[in-house]
Amino acid sequence: MSILCGVIPEFSWHSARIIFSSYARTQEFSEEQIMKYARAVLEIETRRQQAYQKIQQIIGQSPPDIICDRPNTFRNLPREAQRVAVDYCTSSKTIVEKSGLTVAEFNAITLRVRSDRELERRIQNAMIRIRQRQ
């Protein structure tokens, strides 16, 4: 059972990997989709780092990997740390929904980037352009 209804992000504290539990088909991605994805990932990464630090302060050590749609991955944490993890998961889902991408598009890009170096390069370049504008 997941923390929230619907699609929930999965993340690893150490790799900033984000996956949603529904599957999306592989496709080609437009520059606009890449930019939306890059913006969402940058915002989620900021939240991930904040959540990681808060949980680390609460428990006094590096947090375990937390998978948002698998509550057993953080059930053993103190309640305050569990709240931080749930808040992170909720905000990640909201960020994706507000990015202008569908969850299916976000999922497809996330899955594809693992095996497509050209797509990875495009996303990294988009992130650089976004950071330069900030």
C-alpha cells in the first residue's frame, strides 16, 4: 500500500533517483519536455537534499534509502523523520504534476535516461541552461 493514492515517487538518498510506480512507454522527447523535466528534477533534488539533512539531524546518521510507495522503507524511522519523508514524497509528486508534464511523460523520461546517453546529455544541458538563468 502506498503513502498516497495515485503515483508516488521513489527516490534514493544517495543517487537522487526518482521513479514513479506506473509504467510509461518509451518515446522521443521534445526540447520542451526535456526542459520541463529538467526543471522538475532540479526542484525535486533541492527538496531531496533538504529532507535528507532533516532526517539525518533527527536520527543522527545517514538515512536509509526511502521509496515513497513502500512505507516499510521508512516505517522504522522516528515519527518526525517519517513526516519529513512523507512531506518530501508529497511535494515531489506535486512538482511533477505542476511541471507541465504528465506523470506518464515524466516516467518515460526517467526510465529512458538510464539507458540513453544522448537523452542524459540533453537533460544535463537543459539543467545547465536553467541554472545559468537563475
